[in-house]
Amino acid sequence: MTTPLSLRVFESEARLYRNIWRSSIASSFLNPILYLAAMGVGLGSLVDTNLPGGIDGVSYLTFLAPGLLVATAMQTGAAEGAWKVMAGLKWTKTYHAKLSTPIGVPSLVFGHMLWSGARVLMVSIVFAMVMVAFRVAPVSESLVALGPAFLVGLAMAAATTAFTARVQDPAALPLYFRFVVIPMFLFSGTFFPISQLPDWLQPVALLTPMYHGVEMSRAVVVGVSPAVAPWISITYLLAWIAAGTLLAIRPFRKRLTP
Amino acid sequence: MSHLIEARGLTKRFGDFTAVDGIDFTVEPGESFGFLGPNGAGKTSTMRMIGAVSPITAGSLTVLGLDPMKQGPQLRSRLGVVPQEDNLDPDLTIDDNLMMYGRYFDLPRSALRGRIDELLDFLQLTEKRKERVDSLSGGMKRRLTIARGLINEPDLLILDEPTTGLDPQARHILWDRLYRLKQQGVTLIITTHYMDEAEQLCDRLVVMDKAKIVAEGSPVSLISEHAPREVVEVRFRPGVLDGIADVIETLAPRTEILADRALLYTDDAEKTVAGIGAAGLEPETILARRSSLEDVFLRLTGRTLVE
Ligand SMILES: Nc1ncnc2c1ncn2[C@@H]1O[C@H](COP(=O)(O)OP(=O)(O)OP(=O)(O)O)[C@@H](O)[C@H]1O
Ligand SMILES: [Mg+2]
């Protein structure tokens, strides 16, 4: 039995990760702990004092945690799609090396997406564990809340990969984070409901993959029904994943096999 | 069939720029075949088509009996590639680089361990095997890239400028290893812009210039075909040459006037040197030597290979 080509790519990413897994996992724990402590508990006590009924009837910490879970998955997906891809194509050119083996462009992209999915899953699981430790949600709910986070992470990994493969100048990546990823992080319903946004911005927030993930994860944890029917959100996120992956293949080909 | 590589009218265009312009060549099993040419001649473009990572624009190409356009993965599984630009994984050790690369070919880890030991020994990298690649010298990286290219016991090893940028000692180590591979019967194709490299390593070679093949043969036959046996190189103080060019041209059957020196091609260097004295010329230095591929190249293209 031969190993599928995309799994060989996945294996090589895993081998690279072996060198850094300790520090990587440690920071995956540290980040949510710091955020939930500072914003959920610290800022949250202020919010709760001023909003005795809570947001959606729950404490700010409970409101925030599922949103942050999805936001963390989103940022992880974006990071995998940005730095890893730029390195493979341009800095270390290890993608070029892979292509002089039986691996071809589609397998390379699929393998990269598989690995990005694994990374998103890792940080999401760690986040869910922290959520349980903060008594935001029981284990079962935290696990269900992982699902939407995973989809959002993959959607961002796919979209970011397609973007990175199209830019020649690595300086575009920090700009991408400043003007796309961070605004999405701040304004897609993680920290406050998007109903608080100015009217003209609400449709924009609605179009982000992250918003759909936040709505679904929060619905599970808070126990409300999401603003958008889950089947629509899930289909929408799957469309992002498919489109991003397919849109990455052409620029990969152009750069790796001109 | 039975040619290891057969190219007919092989062409590569990028947009409307033609990088390889309808070249024909064949490579036989066990042969060590060279592409000699200056920067931009189209060597790498040709290697990449052979390596099934760049679609051909026109003509036909068969490698190991396979069509690189249709049977890419199958073909690449039997090739070893040493690209012009190192693309090792800088964050991994030598060992891990080889293991990772071997796994792309789906070779079992247990088999790879033995293979890696052998290759590291062959390329004299065993002592460094636990070091990260970004701490290695250029010559060691090149050797590692060759080890990597051999991991799948390829039927054909493609080397794109294997020694460019290395110091003479590192080049000689590499030449020695490549020579041994050749002895073991591995088919090599090598691009280079060093004549000595082509002379040392290649059984047969083509000279490429501006996307075309301008000559083909063994190093010895190319020299005897395109250049007289000996060359007398005479250097003059700057500016002097212009005034005496027509005198120099009378001194040998064929001459080349370069910026700082003149080359006189002759079958009898002694006589030519005597002639220079008799003509009353006073060069700064006179050097008589056997003709080389450099002279062939100069003859064919009117330019030197390495400026
Ligand atoms: N992807 C590409 N897009 C456009 N032009 C290209 C591309 N790759 C190569 N070229 C052009 O094709 C020509 C031949 O390039 P190639 O790399 O094959 O030359 P070479 O003989 O390997 O040169 P060198 O000795 O510098 O490596 C050059 O003019 C180069 O600029
Ligand atoms: Mg080249």
C-alpha cells in the first residue's frame, strides 16, 4: 500500500513541528488563559456590574469564551496560510524541493490544508480545555463548540493560502494581518454583539467566516439559537474552505511549475 | 527507444520570451552528459523540463521512457535532483532532512535509516548529521543536497551547477564524489559554466548559448573540432592592444582580441611565440597552453563563458 501523496506532505509538516511542539503547545495554553483572565474575568466584572441581566443572559466571561475560541482558531489558520506558505514558496523554497519528488501541486496544497487543520484542532482543543478549567462550559459543550472553530480555522487557512500564493512581496503579509485578520478578530462578534456595530459595518461582519463560527459556538455554550441557521453557516464555511483551496492551486502551479 | 533521454525540438517559452529554442539531444544510460553555457543560456529551463517540474512548450521529450508531462509523479520517483539553488530545510538536522525527503518517496523508515548512513558516509557528512542545516558551510549544503538527490537510488541524477559558489577545495571533493557515482554507473546530467568541470566530469556535452545548442561532442572532440591544438595568450598594458590588432592578426591562423589580452590559435605554439618577438611586439606576459573548452566557446559565440 502506498501512502497518499498529501499524507506524505502532512507527515513532513509534523516532522518539522516536532522541533517546536513544546513551546507551541505552551503558548496555546498561555494565550487563552491570559485573555480569559484579563478580558473575561477582569473586564468582565465591570461589564457584568453595568449589565445586571448579562449579554444574552450570561456573564461576560461566558459570552466571550466561545467567541475567543473561534477567534483563536481563525488566527491560527491565518498564520499557517501566511508564514508557512511564504516560506515554502519563497524563503526556504522547501515547496520547490517537495515538487521534485512524486508530490505534485494539488497534493502539496491538500497536504498543507490537512496540516493546517491539525494545527487549528490542536489550539482549539487546548482552548476548550482552558474553557472547562474556567468553568465556562462543561466538557461536552466545549467539544461541540470546537466544531465551528475548526471550520473557521480551515476557512481562514484556505483563504490566506490563496492570498499568500498570489503576493510576491512578503511585506504584504503584515499588512494583511493588520487590515484583515485583526479587524476580523475585533469586530466579528467576539467581544461584543455585531448589533453594536454601525449599520453599514454589520453586513461586512456578517460576511466574515468568523462571524458564523462565533454564532454557532456561542449558541452551544450559551444555549441560545444562533442568528443564522447553522446549516447555512456550515455550508458557507465549507464553501470558503473549498474555494480557498482551489484558488490556491493555480498560483502554486504558476510559481512552482512555470 | 533505449535512449535514456530523448529531446526533439524541445522548446520552452515564458510568455513571448523563448528560454529554450528547439533543441535536440539524447543521453544514453550510464553516460555523464553536460550542458555548458553562460548565464541565461537556458540550462536550468532544460533541466526543469527533464525533471518534470516545468511543462514543455513545444517539441517532444522522453525521459526514462516516460512522458514528463503525463507521467510526472512516476518519472520524478526515479529521478534525483540537485537544484541550482539549495532548498534544504534550514530548521532540520541533516538526518531529518534526508529522512523527510525519503518519506516523500514513501520509502519505509527502516530502509531509509540504512540508506542515510550510507549516503552520509559517502558524502563525508556523518560527523555533522545531528547539526541543523543553517549551520553548515556552502560545500556541506551542496553535498547534503546531493545525498538527498540519491536517497531514492535514482536512475538519473540531475545536477544544476553543482559547484557554483564553492571554493576550490570544496569543488574538488564534490568532483571526486560525482566521479565515483559515474563509476558506479549512475547516469548524470550536469549543467555548468566551468570548463574544467565539464572536462573532468562529462563524457559528452552540448554547448548552449541563447536558448540554442551550438555544438555537441566529447570535450576532446569539441576541442579538436573547433580549436587548433594550442593557444598563445599575450597580455598587454591597457590601451596598447587597439593599435596593434592588425599586426597580431597576421601572426596566427586565427586570433581573438579581448579587452586585456589576445589569443592566438595555432598548431605550433613555439613558432608563434617566436613570431611575436620577430614582429617587435612587447607583451607584458606570454602564456602558451593547450586549447580548452573555453576557447571552443569563444570560437562559437564570440564571448567568454565567465566574465
Ligand atoms: N519562470 C520564468 N519566467 C520568465 N523567464 C524565465 C523564467 N525562468 C527562466 N527565465 C528566463 O529564461 C532564460 C533562461 O534561464 P535559465 O535559468 O534556463 O538559464 P541558465 O542557463 O540556467 O542560466 P544560469 O547560468 O544563470 O543559471 C533567462 O533569460 C531567464 O530570465
Ligand atoms: Mg541555471
